Amino acid sequence: MNIVKVQADGTAIALVHGGEPVIKDVQSALDFMATVRYETDCDCIVIEKPLISESFFDLKTRLAGEILQKFITYQVKVAIVGDFSMYSSQSLKDFIYECNNGKAIFFLSTEQQAIEKLSNANSGGLR
């Protein structure tokens, strides 16, 4: 896992890259948040989709809801970046749509979109 801190419109954002899943369950999500906050002092995080266990994207496991609730509880805004078109679940598509219309959790295609969305959400100027 590689963490880089960037600034966008006055918002500090941690960009997290890597190849192996680091978020596999609620505890690993908490550990991930703690590590990112400790290393960067950021409460906005962009994470690549491959760093998240595939079971997260199966809403029947309830893992997505449990993990994202921890991000909300600890006031960490997160953008997950990747290709979500491979999932056929209408429930997941609806879930992603609802998250993207909120102010704290986003599922986006590119890192640049994620940086823009998080910087806007953090400044209160969400489009």
C-alpha cells in the first residue's frame, strides 16, 4: 500500500494505491483509516478498488454498509476509484448512485474525479 498526500482547493486528500486488498472486513477498514490518518492527517481518502475485498461489492454480505458506516462515524470522506460496470446487481448500482449523491462516500471512475468530488464535498460546495 502506497499513500500520497495531495492538496486540492485547500483540502488535504490521501491517495492510496496498491494491488492487494487491504480492506477485507470491518477491523481492517478501521486499521486502514487509522494508518492513513496517522501517516497523512487526512480525513479525505481516495482508494483504488483493488484494495477492497470483492465481498464488499456483494451487498448480501452487508460488509459495504458496515464498513462505510465506520467511515461516516469517524468522519472520513472516501472515494473509491475503479470500474464498477462489471457488477450486474441492481441493488449495488442503486447503492452506488445513492452514495454518489451524498456528501461523504463516492464511487468514481478516475482519481481526478475523486479528488474534485472530495475537495468540493469538504468545502461544502458539492455540485
